[in-house]
Amino acid sequence: MVVTIAVAGKGGVGKTSFCALLARWLIGRGDVPILMVDADPNSNLSEALGVEVNGYLSDILAKTKEIGGIPPGMSQDEFISYRVRELIYEGENLDLIAMGGPEGPGCYCFPNNVLRKHINKLTANYHTVIMDNEAGLEHISRGTTVESVDELFILSDTSVRSVRSAARIAELTKSLRIPIKKTRFILTRGRDEDIAALNEEILKVGTPVSGMIPEDRLIAEYELAGKALYDLPADAPSVMAVNSILNRIYGGK
């Protein structure tokens, strides 16, 4: 049975870093293979993982609207199926596919339905699917990527504005047609004492804080050097914090 994990939060709170370190922790447990889905239009999950993507799924939808975009003799279904397979980065324990930016003007209802069918077929081949989402959860709300979410991690830094954004995301999930079985809330770039200071705002999120990921200068150094965050040293504060949070939630092996 596939385990689906989604990660959301306002921009800049560390969602992509968390996704990379979550994948690293799962691989360490042997919970493989993993499919990473970069569902944030500001796609940079590939850089955090240290891999390269061959294009974006939004490019497929754009091609279906172009005159001559689909090769002669090929149906739209065949074209989308072929391109989806072509765009997947395939690694030893981890594969990646990126959704890309907004689809632009015009109706994409039919090609989106076809794309959903192929993505659902694809995810069935994995132990775990991890989705790095934008705050609006667009691909989840439209049902493009998955049929259900087992775990939703909402991330926020220790600012009131960010925690309020997390509360809006939690509220948004109530209107989604896709069921979310469990929601967890993680704070980033702060100290444990910040939880008490933000308690009034945290209560509005509707779920207790699962843990705190502290500010980690190594993340800034790795990003400045263009290094993959997946390769952070085991004693990096962010790595140790993520491992501790996940071990507490799921138990170590």
C-alpha cells in the first residue's frame, strides 16, 4: 500500500529542505522506492536532492493545446503517457517528477483528467510518495496528483504571519475533496521557547506542534555553494532535528 505524504506552507519556511531530509530518513529506514513530486510552481526540489529533471508536467498540458503539439498518429492519451514516463528522473531508491508552473489560459479539463490517470498509475509503483506543495495545495485540491493523503505536514517559521498562513492552510484542507488522514505541524528557524510565545496563534492551526527545526547555517552555506541539501552532514542541526521529529512520530528502525 502506497503511503502518501504532502508538505505545505508559505514560501521560504523550509518545505523543500524538509522534503529532502524526509526522503533521506525514509531511505535510511528502507522505505523505498520513493516518488518525489515537486508540486510547487517555484520548482527547486531537484536542486535540494541533487538531481536533474527532464522537464515539467505543465509542459505536457501546454503541448496538448498547441496546433501540431501532439505528433501525427498519436492520441492525446498516448502522448501524455509517453511524456510522463520521459520526464521522470529515476534514481536507485528515489524518483522525481516536477509539475511545473501554472497552466495558463484555456480549458485543460480533459488533458488534466488524462494526466491524473497516468499519475495515479505511476504512484502505485512506490512505497512512499512525497509531495512538495505550494501553500494553496493546488494539485491536491484539483486531484491532479493523488487520490488521498495519509500525512500532511504543514510547516511555518516562528513569525506570526507564517503561523497564520499555516492556520489558513489547515482550514483549506477541510474544503478539499481529497481526504487527508493526519495533519502535523512543524515550526522552523526558531527555538523551543518560541512555541510558548506563539501559543495563541498555534492553537488556531488546530493541531499541536510536532517539533522544531532550528536555524541551520549549513543550509545557507550549501545553497550558496549549489550543494544538495540531501547531502548535509549527519550532525547538521536541521538533519538531527528532522530525524528526531520523524523518529518520535513514526518510531525508528
